[in-house]
Amino acid sequence: MGSAYIARRKLSSGGVRYQVRYRLGGRAHRSRHAGSFPTRKDARTRRDLVAGRDPRRDLERLHGQAGNTRTLSQWTESYLESRRDWAEATQASARFCLNKVNETLGHRDPQTLTPHDIQHLVGQLTENLKPATVSRYLAMLRPLLDYTGVDPNPARDRTVKLPPATREELKPPTASEFLTILHNTPPRLRLPLIVLEQTGIRVGELTSLTWGNIDTENQRIRITSQHAKTRRPRWVNIPEWLLHEIETTRPTEGRIEGRGVFPGLTPDAIRRAMRNACQHAGTPHYHPHDLRHRRISLWHNQNVPAAELAQRAGHARPSITLDTYSHVIPPQETPQNQLKHALGPHLVVPR
């Protein structure tokens, strides 16, 4: 004879859920999930339904009724909407990862998911993605399932195994490769690429840069908390010659505080331009983020202290910077005169 019982679970948010579980026999049989409810009354109704028999067909019918449950895809939208603490880049990355997960599990009610379902998802993702990417997707799924109230969370189950990750050595572009990429990039995008390479800022931080973020007197730019990945504002030094090149793109009276330094430029446009430039140049396929790797690696090789290096990079802890960049083969600096030559004459944007 099967049995059913109610487990009271306290959520990390402070709320409470009443979870119904059942067994088809004695304690030798595995405990199964029969639903999670906000009130004990609803949980008792479900417990009475499943007690004393195998309720799997009845539960499948209940979960399949339109309007009776929310799918994982529907939960995803409300979860992403709730994460107002995330930067735009983090929000976009999370949406991309969860959309990939929802291709497999999006139609399911989160309360019916099991560790077996999550392991099946991992297997599917591993067929086409690197282990590190699969791990990132699962890292995004775990808090989403916490948000739905699933307890225990199947994505946090110890039986779910990820493929072994092998750390790849970072190989940022060399000085000659970067110059070759520049010469194969449309002229209007060369200055943004040089800014990325010279400052080590993220591509999203570059495209959100406004004239009000530029401190000409102290030769630095400000990354606001709104656009920083860690939500921590910071100042980034910029070479005097490069700051001058930026300022020559617009007359003084047109440098309005809230106006973008590179108006209309998007991260996708930079990525496409760099991908096409690599293809035309015959170099390895580099991404804009590889320019950040290049700059921070150069700073590390120039013996910049760990604390200052982390501050420049916008990392929360120096250990993050050192763990990521200390093993990178140091590239060479690109001569300033060659960068200027690659820029050519600027087209001054009218007021």
C-alpha cells in the first residue's frame, strides 16, 4: 500500500511551500514528487488524491490542463523581470542561456522536473557545447528553479553530473594580429576597437559611454554602476593621445553630457565587424572580449599590483583577475604611431 505525506519547506525568500510526496510502497521505494502548494489546504487535497495508489496518470492529466500550471518558459519571463539588480549584459546573457534550456524543458511544469530530466538536458547540451558553457547554462537554471519554488531543486541534486571541464589557455591577439584586424575593419569602427584594446573595458561599457563620462583633465573615463557588470562604478585611465583622437570626432559644443561617444554603435555590430575582419585577414577568430584579455595581460606583465589590476578590470576580487590572466602568454604592446596610422583622418560629426 502506498503512502503520501506533506513536507513543509521554507524558501530562501522567506516564504513557505507545502510539498506533497508519495511512495508506491514502503521505505524501500523512492519518494516521488506530487506537487508544491502555497497553502496546507491545497496540499491536503493533493495528498488525499495520491494516497494509497499510483497517481502518476492523474498527475500527468492535472499538469496538462490548460491554465492550471505555469510552464518553465513562463516562469523564465517573470524571473528575468524580477532581476532588476542585473546589468544589461548580464540580463542578455541570462536570457540567452535560459532560452537554450527552454528549447528542451520550456513546456514543462517546474514542479514535475526531476534530477533525471536535468541530467538528460545536460547530455543534450554537451553534444554541441563546451563543458564550460554547459556549466554556465546549469548555473542560470538553478536560481530560476529556486524562484519557482521547486523544493528540492533538481538542478542542485548531487546526482546531476556535468561533463569534465578542461581549462583552455587564453591566447589574445598579438600586436601584429591586432593591426591586421584594424586594417580589415571599416574605418568608423577602428577607433572603438582601439579604445577596447587600450583600456580593457567591456564591449557593453564602451557602447554605453557618454561624453559626461569623460574626464579630459585627468585623462580617464568613468564606467557607471548602471553599465558595469559588477554594479560597481570605476574610473579607467586612457592614454592622452587616444583621448585626443576621441575628442576630434565631435566639436566641443557637441559634446553634450548625456550624448553617446559612439552613437548608434551596438555590441553586436562590433562583434560582427571583428568576426568579418578576422575572416578577411586570415587570423584566428577573435572576439572583442579578447582585446580585454590582451590589455589586462599586458598590465599583469608590466607588474601592475593585483589590487590595482582588479580595479582597472572591474573585478570584485584580485583573485578573479589573477586566476584568469596570470597564466596568459604576455603579448607585445602595439606601437602608438601604428595605431594612429590605422585610424587615418577622422570624419568630424556635426553638432
